Amino acid sequence: MTIIDPKDLSNLYFGANKKTNAGEETAEFFVHPSIAIQSGTESTTPSDHHGTNIVHGRGMVATNDIAAGECIFITPPTVGMDCHAMESKFKSGTNVALEDLAMEELIDKMMKDINSKQDGDTKVNACINSFLCLMGSTKDTKKKVTIQMLNGKDDTDHWSAEELKDLSRKDMKTILLKNAFGPDFIMYDRIQAQWSSNLSYTPPNILGVFPLAAMINHSCTPNAVRTFSNSCMVAHACQTIPAGKEIMWSYIPPTQVMADRRRALKKRHGFLCKCERCMIEAKELRKDLLPTNLKQALEEANKWNEGMLDMSQISDETSKRQLCAAAIHLEETIFSSKSLSNEVKRHVRVGYTNLHINYFNTMLTTAANRKQPQQQQNVQDLVLQSATQLHFAYCSSNNTSTEHLSVLHLCYELASSSKNNNNNAKFWTEAIKRAHLTRYGSLGSNLTSIRNCMVHTRTVLRQRDGYLQVQFNFL
Ligand SMILES: [Zn+2]
């Protein structure tokens, strides 16, 4: 087993020997010494006077201050699917949807471990311990969960043959639905489309159980961020996490408006989010109290905020005009409003990420067709202004999200090509570097790796399916 040095992750992301398989001896681990698992943590949201407090079953807390950019852990799945094996299995012919196929395969693996368990089989024991402790409060309370156990390193005989006998595929499915991690940013149907057209394409992760990661609870303003590289999960702090504070990340893309976030969380994870961001948005943007002009601006903006990365519906001139008008209207009402707090404005701005990206793209393609260089320059300056605001909003609300990195690249390009903002290129270079090193961790002093990392995120949101056009090892 190799322990990766979190001070230089370039090898993990870009190294030659990248293949890692679940449970194999080559598996890589790192765990920050200042994290602990706590059970029954009660988190009271400050602005919530009438709702019930969120009671997390278990959570991960910082036992000492953790600075933004510090690596929290690196772990392969204790049970997971190898992407290449999955690709050949899928291509060999099946009528089953990829997501279901991956789920069934993973359940097979778990059941095989359970059924083959012999006393003293340390490897199987440790694996079973890692995923069975995720089973839910009624069945697993007698086992105290440790980081060792979660990482598949505790081979103590916790489960008797009698107890294991009763476990079914249904139990495994329950564990997976709540705790497994899929490909995250890329959707299954996109992967499936690639494979169905016989294109070779390796997503950073297909489906895996990362029990340590499964301890982290949700917040729409996360202080941690995860990435995948060759089926390994890498977690970094994206904000400073003071000692005693819970480490949280987002289960869904947090760059959506509150209604969409809450809907997605309810559907996929079965809870109503009452994180700090949701509570302040719910309070300040209450429909029955909001002035009509603000309410209208939000509703208008909603129309252009749906459909991640999808510009195809905004091809005609009328739509383009309406989209730009909605973005400008939002700026003139919501973001200039005296009655809303700056905090809620930042959250709202981040929530309308799709609208912003579509607005920037529309403005810039239109500007490219202008004959007058001065006109082009004016449009670029306008976009840079708006993108700068968006950057600052990300810093406090969703620091180093994929969208944040993409917007930073845009700002850098606009600033460095601008005649008016030449001095700002340096500011954006620093901001890009800092954000990448926070999200992906330290890449050592290897400049090529750092450049590779940046090339990787550059095109993500600038064009439709941009992320499929970059050769990627991680997201
Ligand atoms: Zn929330």
C-alpha cells in the first residue's frame, strides 16, 4: 500500500501509474490528523426559530483548525467498480441502463464478500466492516465507527455468521442509495451516450462506496470539496474550517437557486435542506414579503437559469435578447437592492450561475461579430465586471467549485486581452492559481502538472460539453 504525500498530488492526478482498483494492495490513503467522526451531532441553524433542528446521524468534525487548501483525505473505494471493466461490460451488450448496471454489479460484489466470509479472512472482514457500518441506525449502533473501520482497515470480527446470514441484496441497495458516490459532475446518460457510440472514454469514477466520505453531511455553502482521480476520491478544505466545526460539502451542484437545490436534495436524499444558506435565502426572499419588482426579476431570471451547460435553446436572436435583459434586470434590481443583505445577494448570484454563464457566452459571441474594436472592448469590459462580482460571490458561498474555476479562467482571458485592464491580469493569475491549489491541493513544484490542471478546467463551462473535450484524469 502506498501512502500519497498530500504536499504533491501531481503523481496522483497525472502520474504514469494511475490505475487503482478497489481493495487492491496498491490502494492509496491519506487522512488528515485533525478530523474525527462524531455521532448525534446537533446542528442548530442560527436563523431557524420555528423549524426542527437538523439532527445528523453522524458527521465529520475538525479537531484543530484546517486551512483552505489542506487535504482532508485521499481514499479509494472500499468496494467500487473499475471504470475499464465497466466499460467493456457495458459495450459487450446489455439492455440495462448504466446506472442500474453499476448498482447491480456493486451489490454482487458486496454479497460475494458477505457470503464468502470465513473467520480470520482479514481482507474480506475489513471490507465488510467498512460498508456494513453504513447500514443505518437500527442495525449498526453497537459498532463504534472509527476512521480505520471506515477506510477498510479494521479486520476485527464484528459481524457473526448469524448476523450476516440475514442480509439481503435489498439491504445492500439501501446502503448504496444513501452512501455510494457516482460520477458526480458528469451524468450517467452522458457516459452511456459515449459508450453506446463506441467511443472510448474513462470517467474519473463510476460508482463506489467511500465510507469515510459518506460521513460528511450536506451544506449548500460547503467548506470542503471532493474530486476524483482514477476512482480515488480526494477531499480538500475549500474554506478555513475552525476547530470544532463540522466538515460539510454539497451533495448536489450548489450553483442552483434554492428551490432547485431543495427539490434535488428532497428527491435524491430525502431531506429538506436547512443549511445556513437555505435559511437566509428562505427568510429574505419570502415570496409574500418580497417587493413585486424583485419577485419579477427573479422569475424572469429563472427561465434562463435552467438546463446546465445547455445553450442550444438560446440560439435565436429574440431568446438571446431576453436572456441578456433578464441578467441585466437581475443586476439592477436584486443586486442593487437596499433591502437585501450582501450575504443573500452573494448566494443568489451563485444560484444564477447558469444564467450568468449563458449571458457571458451570448454577449461574447455577439461582440465577436462586431466590426468596431471599441464596441467589442466595451462588451468584454461589461462581462468582466459581472464575472468579477460572480467570482467574489463564489469566494464566500461556493469557493473553488468547478464553475468558479471556469469563471476565473474567463476573467483572466478578458483582463489579459483588455486594453483597459492590463494591470488586472496579474490579479487574476494569482486568483486562478490560488483556487486551483485549494481545490486540487498542492501539485508540488512541477509546472507542467499545474498547467495540465488548469487546461483541464478551462473549457468546462465555456462551451456545451466542454468537459468532454478536455482529456481528463480528474474532475
Ligand atoms: Zn441548503
